[in-house]
Amino acid sequence: MEKKVLESLQRRCARAEYCSSDIYRKALKAMDGDAEAAARITASLVKDRFVDDLRYASAFAREKASLQGWGAVKIRFMLRGKGIDEATVGRALEEIDPAKASAKLEKVVREKNRTLEGDPQRKLKLIKFALGRGYSYDEVEKALRTLEESS
């Protein structure tokens, strides 16, 4: 049964990136709670490079920063929640282009600003929105200055 689960997870990992904690959970479920077998399967997948936490974290960080417009704070939080160590998370965040991240922040703030036309609490709501996206206060403040200068 262990070999069958391993082969199934190898096929799954060949199609998409997974972190070791996600694969361990999938193996644990497939092995009906046998933690030792799930650990062996996960170790085998990591050894054979089907699973690589740095590769997963880098892809996750790039995707969330460029497509969803998430900031480094939120990405770090989500990756740490997946059990990825801080050093790996730091290396993955280095792959995010700061200029592109800044441009994405300005774009999402501009779009949100349009929905808040005439709202007396517009600036507060924009700050809360951008902070919720995972950007630092300094980044948010800079984006709001750019928005006000362009208006």
C-alpha cells in the first residue's frame, strides 16, 4: 500500500508544487493515520526532489505578489502557517521584485480608491485595505502619497 500511495503522490507532485507539510498530510490521510509510513513517503518525495519547500515557497511568493497583489507580510504569514522555516521563507521573498510589488500595490490602492469616492473615511479604509493585503505601513504610506500626487 505504501508504494501505491508513494506513486500516486509522485504523479500529483509532478503536476503541481506542494510543500512537505501538505504532502505529509495527504500521505497521512492515504495511509489511514500511519504517521511513520507518511513520514517515510514524505522523506522519499523530498529526497527525490518531487517536493522542495524552497521551490514551493518561491512559486507561492511570486504568484501571490504578482497575481493577487499580496505584500511580503501576508506571504510570510501564510508560508509560516504551512510549516516552512523562516530561512526558506526569507529566500523565497527575495525573489519578489520590489519595483513590481510597489507597482502592484499602487494599482490595487488606485482600484480600491475608485470604489471609495466621496467616502469621508477613504484614507483610513485604504490604509486598512493595503495593510490587510500584507504590505508594511511605510509601503502603504508611499503608495497613498503617489495616489494623492497623481490626483
